[in-house]
Amino acid sequence: MNMIQLLGLLAGGCTTIAFLPQVIKTWKSRSAKDLSLSMFSIFCIGVMLWLIYGIIVQDIPVIAANMLTLMLASTLLYFKLRFKE
């Protein structure tokens, strides 16, 4: 693994992990009223497109980061739809 890939994995890891506190908070509180449905919908579509791009160009950092980010963001989107107030 070269330094550029390592940098990409580190950057992707940081931006992906940033979603974890929100996922945990939303899950524990069972409230997603302050989350924007349109924002997370558009965000999930964008991340899915980045994942497809990463697969096409075979870029491991892009694939890994966007696969994990899509899982976390989709979880928040699910909570938004499930925990309706």
C-alpha cells in the first residue's frame, strides 16, 4: 500500500467515523426529528454514486470509505423514517 492510498484511507476513515456519534445518539434517543430527510436522501444517493465510481476505477480507499459511509448514512435515513414523532 502506498502513501497516497494510506492518506485516502485515513481521510475516508475520519469522514466516515464522523457519522457514528449521530447514529448512536439517534438510536439511543429514538428520535430523528432534527435530521433532514431530504438532506440524508440526497447524501445517500451521492455516496452511492461515489461507491459506484470507486468500484469502476478500482480505488480501494474510495470503495471502503463510501461503503461504510453509505451504511451509516442509510442507518440514519432508516431511523428518520422509523422514529416519526
